[in-house]
Amino acid sequence: MSTLENKTAFVTGGSRGIGAGIVRKLAKEGADVAFTYVSGKEAAENLVKEIEALGRKAVAIQADSANAASVIASVETTAAQFGKIDILVNNAGVGTFGPLDTYPLEDFDKTFDINVRSVFVAIQAAVKHMGTGGRIITIGSTNATRMPFEGGGVYAASKAAVQGLTLGLSRDLGPLGITINNVQPGPVNTDLNPEDGPFADFLRTQMPVGRYAHVDEIGSFVAYLAGPDAGFITGASLNIDGGFKG
Ligand code: NDP
């Protein structure tokens, strides 16, 4: 029997990369899934067809996580389509890297708006549609505590903020029967961080496993945390990073 039968999920930034890996895995485990994208409409529509072919419902919603009103609207659309939200996955995130002396403050604000503020906004909105057994999972990064090169301070700070948010909100959500956890991947082969990109050879040297993760590996970990066997895990930041030592 599938572990997420009769469950509904909402995933931000679900049309490509890690988000799409999560959408696929949740659907394979039986969940109906709504997800957001920004500009890649075709990829989003193709993923909807793929999920529908599995016999699950899928909804693609255009919504920029930088905009709080759009995030709230996408949560409300999901709740209206499915009647409830059992699983929220905050996956959308950006990596803005650059030298300390010239790093633009606009990039600082954009990074925190998308990687941190939108996570809080989505949680606030989604909890109203969640009951006991609800699951909230955010995709942080191993870079929250391990940054192996210069120029990543703001990205690291945004992912460290998610650790604190997860720990703090577990106190608010526990009495509601809802768990919240932060999944911290190491290098995962996506458009954001391709395994044949300029940093890849160096990043592989930082991991005992010596390779990038596949998005399905992150999807499986998220599906476990979203499932019935993970009810005693909350407030945690959990690494899935090939032993990354940066
Ligand atoms: P990608 O850039 O490969 O995929 C991004 C996905 O998110 C697409 O579906 C994209 O839609 C959507 N998206 C981008 N910007 C926004 C936005 N502002 N609002 C809503 N959706 C958006 O990223 P990854 O899959 O690599 O990363 C996903 C998450 O994982 C991020 O939080 C990242 O920080 C984290 N992470 C990634 C690692 C890696 O090595 N790849 C390692 C550790 C953490 P569209 O196609 O329309 O642009």
C-alpha cells in the first residue's frame, strides 16, 4: 500500500530540479500534488501530464515566491482544489553568490524574500488548511553550516535562518499535531548546480561519496518525512549531503 494514499501536497518551485523530484515521489506514493513555478510553463504542464498518468491529480500554479501575496494565493488555490493540505514542501529557493565588497543589497533582499520570508508566509497560510498529521518540510542546504568557498555568505545565512525557523515553529505546530523539518541537501544535479558545472569537480572532493545526488534521492527522503512513519521527527535539520565536509 502506498504511504501517502488520500493525502494532498503543495510544493513550491516544483516544475524542475529537486522540486520536480519531490512532486514525482509524493505522487508515486499516492498523493495529489499542486506545485508552483515562475516562468517555465511548458515544463510545469508536462509534469502535470506525467503525474496525471500515474492516476493522481496535479495542479501547476504560476507564483513567484518573492511575492508574499502570490504565495498566499497559491496556497489558497491548492486548498480550494483539494479541500485540504496535508503536506507543505517549501522548496523554491535561489542561490546568489558574489564577492563581499560588491555584493548588491538587492540580491540580499531577493535571497531572503524567497529562501526565508516565503517559507514563513507559506506555513502561515497552509496551517489553516492542515489537520492533525500535517507535515511541513523545507529544503534548506548543507551550506547553512558548511560553506567551502568565498561569496556564499548570504546564501548560507538564508539557509541557516531556515534552521531556526524550523526549530522555533516546531513549538507552535506540535500542539496542532503537525511536524516541521528542514532537509539539507548537498550538491544535487539540477540546473542550479549541474554536475558538469564549473564548481562540480571541487564539490565532489568535499564528499566521501564523491558524486552529486540525484533529485529522486531527495524526493524519497522528503516522502519519508511526509509519511506516517515520521511522526516523531520534528524541529530537525537533517543532512542528505554525501558526507559534505566543506
Ligand atoms: P532549480 O533552479 O534547478 O529549480 C528551480 C525550481 O523552482 C523551478 O521549478 C523554478 O521554476 C522554481 N522557482 C525558481 N524561482 C522561483 C521563485 N522565485 N518562486 C517560485 N518558484 C521558483 O533549483 P534546485 O532544484 O537546484 O533547488 C531547489 C531548492 O534546493 C532550493 O531551495 C535550493 O536552495 C536547494 N538546494 C539545492 C541544491 C543543489 O545542489 N541543487 C543543494 C542544496 C539546496 P521555473 O522553471 O518557472 O523557473
